[in-house]
Amino acid sequence: MILTVPRLLPLLLWLFIAPAVAQSFEPYEGQPGKDVVWVPTRHALVERMLDLATLTERDFVVDLGSGDGRMVIAAAKRGARALGVEYEPEMVALARRNAVAAGLAERAKFVQGDMFEADFSQATVLALFLLPTNLRRLAPKFLELTPGTRVVVNTYRIEGWDEETSSDLGDACASWCTALLYLVPAKVAGVWRLPTGELEFAQEVQRLSGTFTAPGGRKMSVTGRLSGDRIRFTVAGSGEYTGRVHGGEMAGEAKGGFSGYWKATRLDSGTEPEPDRGRSPK
């Protein structure tokens, strides 16, 4: 097709104008998106969230619904590698420009995509500001992450999970002021063998319940909790056990009716040891 001058002029104008339009894009608070409206996390809370996650240069941070990129860029400023997943193309372009302006484009990366389809399996830290419905939908994928992976959120809790700690910006902050830290728990549901008997756990995220069966058949109730790969449980009338879980084994120290070193091996499945992709600092 041959373009005449009248047809060519609009095309040329657009080629000059389009980059300027993209550069001038400014999101506004409450801007609608695919799954959320955009409300930026205030910079003070971004820093508080990263503090709560005890971020190090060894970490890989992922922000789902990364908006203008402020969380990812703040993590990169601390030396971590970071990735933002954002559905809106204009937001992705803005975040990339912000990373370039900060001189952090090598460590702060952004991709356009659906957060529910994103692969964040290598993350050691998730830093999120999402609605409870979104967190609920993502929670099963959180549980597939390496035990000890840190999930730090702005204000909204993850339903059914117990936060490890929280931090508030104080009275000077009116809304969206609280950072909450969660640790992905190890999977221990099932039957384990201790030198002194068999231990069967039921697990609801971090909370444990179950039964200990002694060699003579006596049964005792068990309650406990997980914090990442750390486990603590009490056998009624016997004692308290603390230790670490690593795949199909766990071990630690006990005190009470039985005291000293203990080790348990999983009986009901051949669980491979968990890969170490950067656990929370000890």
C-alpha cells in the first residue's frame, strides 16, 4: 500500500507523540486494575516491611501487583535481587523507568503478567499489598515455597495463618500503616517415628495437633506450632520438644519426662530434603 502525504502525516505524528504519552503516564490512587485498585504502599511502610523481612543481599524478593515498582526498587537498593509482576503494561513501563532512574535496572526487574499465573517459586521474600481475597487465592502457592520463606504484607492478614510479628507506623499514619510478617511452614502432617514411639501430626498451616503412641500402646495428645522450619510441640504428660524440620527428618532438644537430643523420621511418605534457597536469617 502506498501512503499519500495526508495518510502519512497522522502516522508520523503518532510516532513522535507516543513516546511522550508513555513518559507522561502518572497513575492515581484508586486507579482500577485487573484484580485490585492501585493504592501505593507509603515509602515509610515499604522500608518497615523490608526491615521486618530482615532483608539481605542474598535474597530474591518478589512483589505481586508491583505497581510503580517502589517495593522492588527499595529491595534492590538494599542489595537484593527483586522482581515485580504487574498486569497493567503502563505500570510496568513506569516501574522500569523508575528503576533506570534509580540506577538499579540490573537488580530491579519487572514483567507484565497475571500474578495468579506467575512463577515465584524461587522467592525468598514475598512483599505484598493485596486484598484478602487475593491473598486467600494465592495462599496454596505460598505453602509450596521453601519453609522459612518470608511473606511480608501491608495491613491485610492471610486468612488462617498466624503472623510471626507485626510493626505499625504509629498514630501519625492514618491508613495502610501495618506490616505483618509470616513464615512459610514446613510440611509435617503424617506419621513420624521417634525412639520413644510414634508421632502423628495433623497440620493447619502453622498449628499442629495429634497423637503420640508409646511402645506399649499408650496414647497421649500432642499440640504444637511451626515457625518456618522450626518446630515446637508438647506431648501431654511427657515433655516439650523443639527442633528443626528438614524434609523427612526433624531433630532437636527435649525437656520434661524425656530430656536430651531427639530425632524423628517420617514413616508415611518418602519426602526429599527441602532445598535451601535462602532461608530466613537465624
